[in-house]
Amino acid sequence: MNELIKSDSVMSRPNALQVHENELFNAVNISVTKCFADLNREVPPQNNMNYLVNEVTNSILNKFPGLRLQEIPVCFAKGIRGEYGEFYGLSVISFEQFIEGYIHSPERQEAAKTHYKQLEQKTEPTAYEKFDTAKHLTIEAFMTVKNNGQPMITGATVYAFLDQIGLIHKDYKKGMYKPATDELIKDYEREIGLCMEIIKRRHLTARLESLNENLAKDSITQSQHEEILRVGKRLILVNLMRDWMIEEVNVEELIEYHRSQYKAK
């Protein structure tokens, strides 16, 4: 299963927003059904099953749009085997827990980073293409925030893009260091809570203890400082995009309006 998520052939395939909804529904249906079979549990009546599959499909579209169809059976199989913590019954919440655990797993994040890095190393795209790619990532991040999520993997890229074209006002950056530090601690705690490997859990716990100790002594390391800045950018994006939601901004039109300010790097 790890080989599957690391494969560039999987990460390069269309995500949930880019395939027909029927394809997504069928992939979820097959994967959910297999979970019941693997756990030797009775499949619910058809009406209940349709409801479950519909709700999980909608959750993927709204909360996890970057998920690939080929990843669905992987995260569900890992989930029912307890890799993302305890679960109680095969409910919509359980399947969301499996997807979230998978999306935030080190293996999947590394696979995504490798994929985007390989894309950057291919034939140099035009400035117009780079802008369109950044716009697409921004819209995807906005959809994630709209559904109470946070842009974890592409957050730094989207932040740099919006900052360059002048859409992140300096007021969003003020006083962000403390909230970012608190959020980083929560990120570490969540990762520890999801980790089922004893040795790795000890390593993660030591990392959290080191951060807390260095904060208490006001002597954080350069890497810890950079991590706090990275989380801060993510929080700034969330605040900005929540304001867009309140103001009912047409994100695509807003970004297009600032196309002339973009300078490809």
C-alpha cells in the first residue's frame, strides 16, 4: 500500500474534483463495501448503504478534493486496521477520520511533495501556465477552508502566490507568531495521537518536548522558527479565505484581476 501512494503514476492522476462524480461514487462504493467484507460485518440495507456512500463522496469533494480515486481503497484499508486511531463503527465520521489520517500521514505528504517537485523539474512552463496552476491551487485551498479544513500541503505555495500579487494585506501578518506557535504544538500533538508505532511515537514526543523546552527558554532553533513561520502562513491563508467567504468573493475573478501583477520565478 505504501508503494501505491509513493507512485508518481498515482499522484499524477486526476483528483476528486477532476473526475466525473459517478466515478468517484463508484470508487467509494467499492472501497466501503470491501471494508465491511474485510471486517466480516454485514453490509447495511441498500438505502442506508447509498446514504453512507453519498455522504462519504460529498465529504471527499468538499473536504478532501485533492484525494485521488486510487488512494481511496488505500486509506480505508489502513483505517480499518487502526493505523489512524480507534474508530467506532463504519460511519461517515469514521471514513472522514481515515481520509484525514491518510492525508496527514508522513508517507502521503512526502509523496505529494515529491510529485510537485517532479512537476517543477519537467519542461519549464510559461508564466501564463504557472499563474493558472497557482490559481487552481488557490481555488482548491479555498474549497478546503470553506469546508473547515486547512491547506496543509500546498499552503506555502498558495501563500507565496497571493502575497506576490498583493492579496495578503499586512494586517493579516500582524501578531501571528504566537497563534502559529500554538498551532504547531497542536499539529505535533495530533501527529503523536495518530501514530501507532512506539519508536516513532517516542521520536515525535521528543520533538514536541524539545519545542516546548526551547520556547520556555526563548531559544528556539532555526528549523523550529521556520516551522512556526510555515504554520503562520497557513493560518493567514485561513483567515484571508474566511474573509473572502464572508464577503462572498468570486475567488477566480479576484485572482484573474491581479494577473498582471504576477511575475513568474
